[in-house]
Amino acid sequence: MIKSELVQTIANRNPHLFLRDVENIVNAIFDEIGEALAEGNRVELRGFGAFSVKNRPARTGRNPRTGESVYVEEKWVPFFKTGKELRERLNGGSE
């Protein structure tokens, strides 16, 4: 599902809301999650999962085309861990 499909689904389930309002709400949620992660904070949505940021330290990598060693700088990457309810839903409640 892409963002426009998410907006349309929410709008269809809530006919009392205008499509542009639903789009603004979805954008605001994603913007807040992005800002929190950029500040190094963790965002937890109970039953769904948690977004956090992990550090990947600097290392020496390898160019796969030439085989030459290259320096890869330190970077921060987003990480998502599913919540218990979502995991159970995906696995048919067998956990």
C-alpha cells in the first residue's frame, strides 16, 4: 500500500472527512515521526511497532565492481521493530 492508497482508504472509512483533510492528517503523522527520528527519539505505536534510529559505525567496505577497499562513513539508519499484536496478526495468532 502506498501513501495515496492509505489516504483513500481512511477517507472511504470516514465519509464525514474531506479527502484533503485526511491527506493533511496522514502527512502530519509521517512528518512528526520523521522529525522525532531525526532528533534521535524513538516512536512507539502500541500494538503496531516502534521506530528508532540505529548507528552504523564507520568501516572499510569493498567496491563489488573493482574489489578495491573503500572507506564507508558512519551513518544513522531508521529501524522498525514490530509490536506483539502485529506479529501475532501476521502469524495467525500462533505465537
